[in-house]
Amino acid sequence: MDYFAGPVAERYDATLGERGDPAVVAATVEFLADLAGDGAALELGIGTGRIALPLVARGVRVHGIDLSPDMVAQLRAKSGGEDIPVTIGDFASARTGEAFSLAYLVFNTINNLTTQDAQVACFENVAAQLAPGGCFVVEVGVPGASGLRVFDLSDTHAGVDEYDAATQRLVSHHFTLVDDRWERLSMPFRSVSPSELDLMAGLADMRLRERWSGWNREPFTGESSKHVSVWEKP
């Protein structure tokens, strides 16, 4: 199911919040460009191009995969967006026919795959498209305790995460004020721990190269709420 169709895609960039901060984008692009080197990069869940467009501007060739034609239409409407090749499909299985020095998933996108099998398949699919020595980068939150967590609250939007640690199922509820009416959208996710991701990488014959708590290479500790992990294909 495409949860990003229609109005969601149209409003997506307006709801980026901290993710749209130029300093956050710049740190992300710097990190990824260093790993890509002279090779090409594959973005899984390229969306509206928040990271792909500035990464291309840095001189990195980017190919995207995305399930949502409407999100890609938003990318295409931006300067330079028409020039980025995008494969429409499920990034757990879609192939591009190319070999990459870097593949990456940003801001919890791995959690959009709502089963363990699909997440394992994603790692295997990435490994099949990486050149030897290529890296896979994932930015994702660390699972917390069961319960409700308000992650955004403004005059026009309220966001609440509902998490069940026993099943690792997370549902993000979005309440958005549109034309003086509140609209609700609930999106399912599967939360996953760093150690489980390491196991998935191992099943795909990749090894952990480094793990940080942010794009500026802050140390990852037991207090970190998210991580940026890099696995390498031999």
C-alpha cells in the first residue's frame, strides 16, 4: 500500500521539520559523499529528493528506488529532479541493473518494511547491487519501551507514535489541520534493534564497519535515541 499518495506527497516537504534543516541535510550529504567517493549511490525510498538532490549537486551520481509515484512526481517537479533515474517499486526487491559503491536509507525508512522477512530481503537486495567494498548506510531510531510518544505538536499537526515492544510494531498517527478540518493518517512500521540489523547484514554477507549516533559521527552509546550504521560488502 502506498501511504504517501496524493495529499501526503503534496504536503510532505512542508512537514519535514528538523529533517529539512540545512545543517542536518549538509551533514548527511557530507557523510554519504565521503563513502560514495567516485562511485554511484543508490537511495532506497528516494521520495521528494531531500537528500538525493544535494548529493547530486556534490557530484555523486544517484539512482533512486521508491514505491510511490506521487512522491517521485514531487521530486521530478524540482530543479534537477528530472535528471535522477528512479525505479518505481519495492526497495526490498526492486533491481536497477547497476552496481553501486553506496546504498543508503535515511530517517527510519527501513521501518517502512513491516515484516522481518522484508527487512532481511532488503539487505540481500542491497548486497546484490553493491560493488565489492561498497557500503550500506541506515539511519534509524533505537526501539524504546511500549506506549505512546508525542513526536510533533503544533497548531496544524500532532504526531503520536504507538509502539508495542512485544511485536516490534509501531504505528505513527498523524493529525493534520487542513482547510479547518483535522485529518488523520496512521502508518504502520516495524521497529528493529541495532543487533538485529547486524544479523540481517551478516545474512547478506556484509559486516558492520562503523556505527554513530548521528551524521556528524557522534559516539553511539546506550543513551543514543538513533544510530547511523555502515555495513560493508567484502
